[in-house]
Amino acid sequence: MKIVMLCEFFNKDLEYQENLLAKYYTKHKHEVVVIASTVDSVFDYYADKHDINAPTREYFYQGVKIIKLQYKWIYLKNRLRKYKDITPILEKEKPDLIYVHDIMLNINEAVRYKKKNPKCKMIMDYHADYSNSASGWLSLNILHKIIRRRFYLDKARKHISKFFPIVPASFVFLNEVYAVPYSEMELLPLGADTDLGNEIRAKKEGLVIREKLNIPKDAFVVFSGGKLHSNKKTELLIEAFLKVQTPQLHLIIVGDSSAADKSYKEQLLKLANKHPNIHFVGWLNNLEVYKHLDAADIAVFPASQSILWQQAISMRLPLIAGDTGSQSIAYLNEFGNIIILNKDEINIEVISDNIQKLITNTQLRNEMKIGAEKITNKLLNWDTLILKTLQYN
């Protein structure tokens, strides 16, 4: 099957949904073409920075054709972006399935291609919810309800076989803002690269990382990180770590800050005060992320979800995770593998108490590891997840 994915961002070194879909589609002998923007830096992507001089280019990565396009136009402070007409690409590639990531403004061209080629199917995943979108009246009523809905999604909806929200909160957003019936939606969680994770665990790469960081084999290691931003409340984790005062406790923090958040990173470094058991390892590619996860015993994320949560679960780590009330993670806790902290529990004392509990309660830790393996097999394995996306073709 030929699959064309229409998205905004693709970076081969990161474990984003687009990367894993492409990898596992290819693993299962499908041909994949990814259409994405010329933006390569994840920090530029989230800061809406686009180099207008970056060249359009086409290349292959692990058997996947990547087509990087410049935006034809960008309006309303980068909130509305559109490539040049992608019809020539679709006509050349002749896809059997068009996979649209969110409401791309080139979706009307995909619809026109589908009308001319009725055997081609189209699906769309969706990442927005009230925690990350439509925060103001203009955003909700103009950008979403008028521009994206009336001019794009309303016209495309009857041609889309299935909508795939990535979290339960996105179901509500699609239904209330875009009037998409729940019957047209199915959950497609952000999975993890289980093949890579299994390979790393089999090789015991975590022991190599521990040796590199001078962490003893019998130490208890906490993993955390991501984009270092105040929303993640990493400062609470560092203070909780210092409160535990266990000599054999180590903390690995992966990730880095954007230029705009440099002061927050400096705050974290100052708080850590060069503690020998707190290891800031910087921004890592997905291979190195999994190796550092393999070096850990548990993962702690005080707030603000990221793909690291799913990666940590897939590496069989018990999680302590904060729920700020905007994006529930309960759907990944069916087997008791996460200690979920309510909004009023996201504080130094509760975090430190739960770290201490997992250090001392080996039985609970093992039960949570088993639960993590179960939920990985059920919801985070892309070998299974891609079948959801293909059943409507």
C-alpha cells in the first residue's frame, strides 16, 4: 500500500508520531511518503520560527521518502500556514491512503485528489484540546470555528473515513468545536518504539549509561526531562529529590530549554547546585533517550505531558505523573502502572513521599512494572496501532 502522510514537522532524530508511523508502516512492507515543512529544529517549530530561505528538498530516510516544503503563505502570527498546492505530489505518488496530521490547510487538495481517485481513502489524527488550543475568544471562534472548521474541515469531513484523537480530551474538543460525532472518532494513542526499546533492554544499555554517569549498579535512578519549561515544574522534582536525602538516589534529566526559556534552565541548574547525583544530560536523540530510560528505575513527570511519558511506560518504568486537570493520563493507567498526582498534590512533599515509597516498596514497584508492560502491549505498540489506521482502507 502507498501511504502519503501530510504533516508540518519531521525530524529523523526525534520520536514523534510521524516518525514511528513511517517506521512501522515500512516495517510492514508499506510504501511511505511524508510531506512536511522545511523546519528541522523542534524549538523553532514550537516557537513558530520558519526560515524563508530554507530550501525545498526531497530525500529518503530508512526507506521513507521525505518531501520538505516551504510554506506558500503564513498568516495571523504563524497560526495559519499553507504549502504550495500539493496536488502534483499526490498525482505523482498515487497514494492508496492519505494520512492527514491535524487540520492541515492543504487538506482541500487532498479531498480533490480523493474525489478523482475514489479508491483512495483519507484519515486524520488530531492533537488539539482545550489545554493547548483555543485559549482565547479569537482563537476559539475565529481560527477554529470559522477558518479551520467552515473553510476546511466541514468541506473535508465526509471524505475522511475516521478521525483519530490522540488523547481522550481531543474527542471532546473535536466534538464541541468542530461538531465531529463521537461515532466518527477512535483513540489512537501516541505509541512508543517498542522494537528499539526491546533491543536496548536486551543489550542492557542502561548499565553502560550508569557507568558513563558514574552511577553505581545498585543505585536507585529517577528519570525525567523533556523541553525544559516552567510548565513541567521540574524544579519541584529537584527539590523533592533533595528532600529524600538518600545517598544512593540519582536523578537523570534529559532535554534542554529553548532560547526563550534559558532563564528557567538556569534556575534548575542553580537549584541542583552541582549535586553529584543530579545529571543534566542535554538534548538527546531517540536512541539515547531509550538508553537513559533503561538506566532508570522509575520516571517522574510533575506536569505537562510529552512523548517521554509513553516512552518511559514502554521501558517498563513505574511513573509518578502530575495531572493538572487539562489532560488526563488515566487511560494509560488501566493496570496501575502510574501514581497520578491531582493538581493539589503536585508539590515537593507529595512527590518526595512517593519517590521514597517506590524506593522502599519493591513489591509495588514490580507490580507497576508488570502493569506498564501490559498497557504497552495494549495501547503503545505501533505494530498494533498501525492496524487501526489501515482498517478503514
